Amino acid sequence: MPAPEMDKATQTELEAAAFRRLVQHLRERTDVQNIDLMNLAGFCRNCLSKWYRAAAEEKGIPLSDPDAREIVYGMPYKDWQAQYQKEASAEQKAKFAAANPGH
């Protein structure tokens, strides 16, 4: 079944709602580490915050990386790291290195 026809404003509203739900889901799933997201999907919370910052800049809105990260994480990044980030295992690091050479 093809996607229904909709105007651009409605499409933007739906995309924004999906983004907000994704961000909320990632805030709730603090057990899922960024390296897990990178290894599985090729992006993480930091990527999402960089995309958000880039979109803001395209609209002429200055937004720093720390501020964009706080929007995605729901708190300052350093606080999230201290509360939830765990040391990546050797297996996780090896998988990441193999999939992202030079990263």
C-alpha cells in the first residue's frame, strides 16, 4: 500500500513527532550504549545531535554541539556519561573498529 498523499506541513509534523518519539525512546533506554547503536545501526545519540545541530545551522540558528547533545540526551552529556555510560568491551570495540575504519 503506498503512503497516503499529504501536504508538506503535515509531513513535517509527522516527522517531528517521530523524531520526538525516537529521542524519548533513547532517553528511556539508558541501558543501550552508543557503541551498541553504532555497531547495530551505524548511528548513535551523538550522531543524532550532530544532525540536529546541522539542521539548525541550515536555518541560521546557532547551536553548539553540547547544546544539541543536551536536547537529545535530556541532560548535559557529561552527566549522561557519568550516570549511564559503561566501558565498551573488547568485542564491541573490535566490531566498531572493523565497521568504522579511521573513525
